[in-house]
Amino acid sequence: MISRRTLFASTLGITGGLLLPTAGAGAAPADWSRAVVDSTIARYPDPASLGGWGYTRGLFLLGAHRVYQRVKEPSYLAYIKRWVDNFVDVDGHMSRTFDNLDAMQSGNLLLVLHQETGDPRYRTAADQIRDRITSYPRTADGGMWHATGKTNELWGDGVFMAQPFLLRYGIAYGDQAYAYEEVTRNLSVYFRHLKASNGLLYHAFDADGDAPWKPDPTTGNSGYFWARAIGWTAMTHVEVLEMLPADHPRRAELIGNVRHLAKGFVRYQDPATGRWFQVVDKASDPGNWTETSASSMYTLMLHAALKHGWISGGAYASAARRGYQGVLRKVSVGSDGLTNISDISEGTNVGDLAYYLNRPRNTNDLHGLGAFLLMNERLAH
């Protein structure tokens, strides 16, 4: 029987040979998700060598778990567990504070491991993050600050770091009322402040107007549309809407946010590559370049929004198809037989145009590997 996902992918024209990039020294694997996970584990056989507790590791390993859910390869789950166990002691305690949203994202792995193993240590560790969310500082209208040291600042990258975790926690442990209200309020507040009329989102907002990145004195917004910040927000809306009750009072608003972004994504997609630029609306700038992690995130959102009926139409289907093809052109197989994903922006703060354009263009950066896995599991399988 043909799966719904395969059937849907077929309607976008992204099955068969179109899945295979032309670049690379080796033959294209049948399963790019597995190839990316296997290649990353080969490069980092000891999970500790991935690095410390942080959102980039959490993103990649969340993507690896999505692959595990499909293929049931025991070594994938074991790898995730070994990484997490570096930070959770025998009593389930984590020796860290959670004073920025980035530190919360890997909490999704605690929920995954509690579900997969039943070990109560992971629930205990997740409780630490949930308890911190209650006391975490917020703007006057309820938006969680990007970090306790960034007073009243909201960054578009921040919503993915805490809100899906909180919603999953609430659903898993009977805390739905708080989670539904808190998560949807944060998405509403963030989107309202960052929304631009062109279908995009500014990178950041500062309610005080005194951030070192010089917010606009009238709006409090930063000056540029950085691709991945918008992508984080787009992915968050998909993850939240897929868990939110159909009758939730803010559901229509969140779908409206997705439609706003979908229009912007179609408007600014590079017709030559199918990807999106590091500074999304400045394709003509000679220093600009198409960025792979954000392009994966935009493609993911467009595909999910079409699947769920939040958007419809040939322009969106075409954008999703061309986005996927464009991302796959940045995936290759090296002479060592391992996969590579190129042109991934390094972690990025709020800055001016030159800062964004001059960010390192990394290969196999975990931002891009994780985003690719989350996208590819939806589109290819």
C-alpha cells in the first residue's frame, strides 16, 4: 500500500529521480536521512564529542530520533541516550541553570527517552526545565525573553527552543492547560512584534529599545530578515499546530501566521536554485548566498501546510518541490563515502547586514543536519 506521505509527495513531484542530487563523489544513497545520521555517527562515534548540552546537538538528535521512529535502528536510540546521559545523573538531576531559551531545546530528548525507556530519571530532568519555565522572565505581554541577560528581547530563533518542549511536556504529563495557553500566547506575542508586511519576520524585537543591536526607535525591531530565525518560527508553528486541539481558540491565528510566512516564502524564493537567501529579501546583494538550514525549514513548513490544508495552490506546491530539490543539491557523498551538507550558516546573533552576509558557510554544521532530517523525514518517507 502506498503511504499517505508518499502519495502526497507524488503530487508535488518530489518522488523518484528528483530526490537524487547530482553532486558528489559517490552514488546517491537510497535513504538520505539514514545516510546523514550514519555519517554523523561515523564522524563522532563517541556522542560526547558532539559537544555540550545545547540546542544544535538537540536539534540533530531530535532529527535522528525521527529517523529512528521510522527505521527502528537500535544504535540510533542508543546514541541519543549516551549523549543525554552525559548530563543527567543517577537521580535525574542536571547540574545547570536554564537562563536562556537555547538551553531548553534539548529537553525534547528527555521526553523522548522517558517515553522510549520508561526510566524516571528523564522525567525528573525534564521537570527541571518545566519548573524553570514558570519563573522565567517575560515581556509585559507574556513573551519569554531570549535570555535572562537580554532584558525584554524576543528573537525569532527562540520559539523553537522552548515552546515545542513545553507543549510535549504538558501533553505527556497532564499539564495541558498551562502548556496550551503559554505556548500559543508566546507564538502570538512573538509573531505580532516581529511580523513585517512583506510576508517575513524581523530577527528580533526589544521592548526597551536599548539593545546593543540598535532597535528601530519606533517599532523596536531589528533591521534585517535573517533566514534561519524565520525558519525556526516556521517550524515551531508546524510542530505546535500538529499537537494543538482542533478547537483551540488561537488555532486560527496560528494558521494565519503560517499563511503569512508562506506568502513570503513564495515571494522571496530564489528562482535559480529553489533555496532562500541568508538575508531573505536581498537576493541582489552581491555578498548574499542561499542558506541550506533555513531552506530546509521553509520547505518543511510549506509541505506540512499543504498536507494539512492550511494553504493550497500550485504556487505553494511548486515552491515546496523546488525548495526540496534545491536543498538536495547541497547534499553530496564524499570520497570517504560519507554525506556532506554544505552552505549552513554558523550560529548567529542579531547584527547588521555585513554581519549576516559574512557568517561562515559551514559544511555539516548541526543546524543544517538537524533541519535536513526534520524536513526529509516528512518529504521522502
